[in-house]
Amino acid sequence: MYSQSRAFGQLRRGVLPVVFLSLLALTAFGLFFVNRARAAAPTGTLTGTAQSIVVGAATSTINTLTFTDVSPSEVTATNDLRIRIPAAVNAVWNPFDTTATIGGTASTSTSATVSYESNNKVLVINATERFSPLATLTIADLGIIGVNYETAAAALEFSIDGGAAYGTANVNTAITVTPATLTSTNVEPASLVAGRMTTSTITFTQTTSTPANGIIQVTFPSNFILTSVAVLDGTCTSMDGTFATAVVGQVVSITRSGGTTEPNGVQTCAIGRVINPGTGAAGTYAIETQASGGATQTIEQDAAVTADTFTAGSLTPANVEPVSLTRGVIGTVNVSLTTQSAIPVDGKIVVTFPTGFDVSQASGGTCSSMDGSFATAVSGQVVTITRSAGSVQNAAAESCTIANIKNPTTSGSGGTYQIKTTTTGNATIEENTAVAADTFSAPAGAGGGDTTPPGPVTNVSATLGTDGHSAVLAWTNPADADLAGVRVLRAAVSQALGTTLTETLAGTYTDLGLTAGATYYYTFHPVDAAGNVRTDATEYPFVVTASTSTPPATPPGTPPSAPPASPAAPTLPAGVAAGDLVRGTTAAVYAVSSDGKRHAFPNETVYRTWFPDFSGVKTVSDATLAALPLGKNVIMRPGTHPVKIVSDPKVYAIEPGGVLRWIPSEGIAQDLYGSSWAARVRDVDATLFADYASGEPLILGEIPTGTVVADGIGGYWWISTDASGKVRRHASANVLALNRFSSTFVIASRTGLPASGVDIVGFESGLALPYP
């Protein structure tokens, strides 16, 4: 007992410190090894080759991984190597692969038998002894299983301290989980008739379960109309639970809730109130199954589900009925049709008249049974009424009218008409190619030889159009019961035989493309149904001035007209002000003008020439929107995109007031817009060209008004339209942006600009708003 205490005392007095210091020295030279657990991430490396795993795949053999230890080495018999699949990656190690193929200089220090931890997210490589410094270990022939849904690439993680701390492996070890492929997919509308509102049945076979809160998503081609699909219109009869439907653009999502995980196999769903596209092949569909995160958590998919082909429906009953069946009369035609299919927001009603009709002056096409606004276009014997800014018109009886149609000039049958409804892309929805003909007769008294022409027009006036290159003519028709129309003639010389501009009952006509400073001479010749023309018409001279309207001379005997009363300022609905951008429950956006009207942007291209984004658009109730009368469509902003019609190669620059200036040669286009001028051109639907006016062709070196020109020293010059012909300079690039004119539309530097007018120093509604 004494000797033990003495020995202990000796250790306390000096032996223990000597031994401890010796041990520290041995450790410093790497000669003293202790199997201990490190509490730090590894400083070695783990490299490999990135790979993708498919959701639900049974196994996928990994690309070879290479671990390189450091010096002094970190892996020991008690510090096994662990390799973890990141938590964010939906994959696990295949637990049935328990034997790896091991290589490298550390292979003799490692067992080929592996194990797994943390629900198979962690692979454990069993080290049988300490690795040599800088030893390498290759690992192959193990498997990874994709689970749940797709995930983005992430590198593996590894640990050498028993799993307490992990480091991130090289990026080339990244694992990506990709969606599996749905099989036996199909989307089948109950009806393949164009434009029909119907139910589409969706079938597919899944190999990975759909979760209880999962989503079945169907993407329809762009020509389907999905705005009528409601929250309860989607369901899956092969699955339990309840379903809610949502629509974003062309994507319909059916979300499950309150059910159980749906096993693999054939699934059947249905989506109601889908409106078919027009005739022809509609394009492929896409189907996906997703977890609750939606499109970022796709499980399985097929992005190319077989397309369907749609045929035209029969438009019946249908009728075209002129208000007057007297031959040669110019008047209104009533068009009636009963649709079985929907007419889109931007759909068209197309009427083809027999060859005996003169439809060249057709105008005022409108459909009282539909909402929205309407534009009329004529091509040969075809009159097209195009809708905009309304809502989808479901199957119903429809009534339309077209003005200024001239009946055949001979008695008897006028021939059959044709009516069809189409999409904005002119794909037929429904049609009737044999609408009953009408019979036309001579006017009453014609058998007795009517030779008396109608009386003269009265109250003739002419004003300068807003573009400065047109004359707005107006008159009162004579009261003759058999009046068929008024021929308007224009001559460049007084008392000369003029050129016929139109024959119309409208009482107004706008003569476009006039030359500033020139004088034109107009005469008005009423015509009756028997063909009698009043020839002793009074001549009305009109001078095209640059800034003021010049009325024609008042003909003798015409009573003076009282000056019109000034219109009262419009009362706008609460919450709406002039200059606002508004929309209702549809996607159409309108600009509110100071006269209280709303002006529709016909498409996004036109909108973005005026505004950079949609952040300033107010959403108002449909009732508020309806309280704002419709005005003209918004035109492309002058100085931005040159425009053309798809069917016409002519390219036009746009000036304020919507005046089109034809660019007659490529050399002029390059002089204005540079060598890439063609990329700047935008197509305008022919039906929208009525929103523009015609001007003089451009000549080389001429800059269209409304254009912004860079001066090469930081200035931006707006080519003015004032009477002085001066240009105005934006004081800075910030002022240019303040007036929402994109610098991408500024044309190259010019010299020899006209004298400078007043600088633009702030926001000016006349420059920045389509309708101030």
C-alpha cells in the first residue's frame, strides 16, 4: 500500500508530465495513432460524374465515385466513410445493393460490404484500417432510386466523423431527379366539331403513385378556349377524394384533397366546358402528375400527347336579308345565324355576297346580340365583322347588320349567300355555304318609266381630318323614297369631271391621302333605284391647310346652320379618371380618354409601344367598364414599329393620328431604320387597318413625324407636327423615359434637322398617352 502511494506521488511530482510530453511529441510526428471520432467536415475530396435518376425507377447504377484522403489521413477503422444524398434530392440508396465494387489504393483497407443509414439516404463504407496518407478509394456498382417527384441537381455530401459533420462533394457528383414518362396518354374531346363546348376525357397510365394532395395537369394547345372552365369542372373518377380545378392560360390543373395515395395503373379524369378550336389539327396536348408544389414537383409527364383534328359545324338556321329588295338600292343588310359552337372574343362573322352585289363600301358591321366592339373589312365579295374586347359568345341566336351594301342592279334572284364563323386566325368554326337567295325587283313605278332624278343634297360641310391630309365630308340626303345612294366625286380642277370616290347613303365620307396646300373640288350626285342620277350638282371647293379646317363655300340658298353647342364634360364612373388603363374580368385592356370613352388595345404588341408593362392597369367591375362607351381602337405608337398587312408587301411608317406613310423602297427603309429594318416591322390584321389613315409616300431623307432621332451628343429629337415644322428636343434620356418612349425605337443620328422648337422637359400627355 505504501509503495503504491509512493509511486503515485512520484508520478505527481514529475514522472507524469514527462510521459505526457513524450506522447505529444510522438503525436506531432504522426507516430502515435489513436482511433478517435473527429468532429469536423472532411478535408479530402469526393468526385465523380453527374447523373440523372428517373422518378420511380427501380434502380439506377451509380457512376463511379472517387474519394481521396488527405495527409495525415482522416479515415480510420472507426471513422468510416459516409456518403449522403442531400435531403433536397428525392432519391435514396438502393438498400438491396449491399456489395460495392471497391478500387484504388485504399481498397485493401476497406470492406466491399456496405450498409445504409437514415432511411437509406446515407451510404456507409466500412474502413477496416486507417487509410494511408493521400489514399484513393473508388466505389461502383451500387444503385440509387428516384422517389416522390423531380428535383434539381445537387452534389453528394460525405463525412468521416461518424456522420456528425458533412462536407459537400465536388459538383460533378450532382444527382438530378427527372420526371418519369406517362404512358397510354390521351386527351379526347367528346365532340370533334370546331368551337363546340364539350368535355375532354384524359387517360394515362402512371408508374409512380399520385399523392393524396397531388395534381393532374393538362396543357391544351393555344387555340382551345378555357375561360369557361369552372372550379368544379375537373374530376378523376379513378381516384378518391375531392377535386378543385384551376385555369392559368392554357393549363388546367385538377387538385386532389381528402383522398389517399393513388396506386399505379390506368387513371381517368375529365374536364368540362372546354371550347374546341377552329377546323384543322389543333396541336399536341401535355399531361403531368405533380406533387402539391405544382409544376416544380412533377412526378410523371408526357409533353406530346397526340393531337386531334376538328371539323366545321353546320350553321343553321342562317339568313342574309337586305332591308330593301329593290334592285340597285344601297342599304343595310340584316344577318341572322344560330350557332351551336362558341364564337371567340376575337372571332369573326364572315359573309360572302353573290357577285351581283357591290360591297366595296360596306361599313358599320356590328352584332347587337354580342358584346365587345366590331371592325368591318372587305375583300372582293367577302365582308368580315371582327369582334374584340368582349367575352366568349356561347351557342345562341345572333343578329348582325352591315351598312352600305348595294343590291344587284337587275331584277330576279340575287344568288345564294355564305356565312361562317371563324377564329382570329381564320380557321372555320361553323358555316353555311348555301344561305337562301333573295329576289330583287324594280322600284315602284319603274314600269311607267321613272326618269326623274332625286333632289339635291343639302347642308354640305367639310373639315380637315386630324391627320392634316384628309377631308371629312358631311351632307343631308334628299328625301326621295327611291333614293339608292349619293355619288361623291372629287376633281383637282374646278368644273372638271371628277373621280367617283364612293356611292353611299351614310351622309358622310372621309377622303384620305390629300396634299397639304392643295385645293380639291367635290360634287354630290344623288342616284335613285331606277338609275336616275342628278347631274346639276353644286361644286364645293376645299383647301387642305396645315393647321385649320376650311369649310367649302356655302352654296346659294343654303340656310345658315346654328353653331353646335359645346358638349358637356363627360361624367366618369367612380374610381376612373381620364388617362387610366382599365380592364374588367377579361384580359382586354382599355385606355380611358378625356371624352369619357374607353379605347381597346387590339393586342400586346400595340400596348407595349405605349407602356412597358401592365403594372398600371386598374381592374374595375364589368358594370363600370360598360359605363364607358367604346371609342376607336388604340393604334401602334407613331415612331415605333413600321407596319404591314400579312397579305400585302407594302410597309408603312406611322405618324400621329394613325397616318400611314408608305415606305416605297428598301433603301428608304434602311436609311430610316438601318440594315435590320425588317426585324422592326410588325404585321397588323387587315381588319384593324381601318383604324389608320392614308398619307403621302415617304421620299429618301424624309423623317416621319412622331419619330425620335438621336443627335449623337446625348440629345433626343422628336419630329414635331406643329405648323412651324420645328423639332422638339427631349431635355434628357430621363425625359424620354418619362414619356415612356423606349430608346430601342430611337433612330440613328441625323444632321440638318429643322430649327429647334420648345424643349420637352417633363411628362406630356399628348406625347405619352394614346388618347389624352
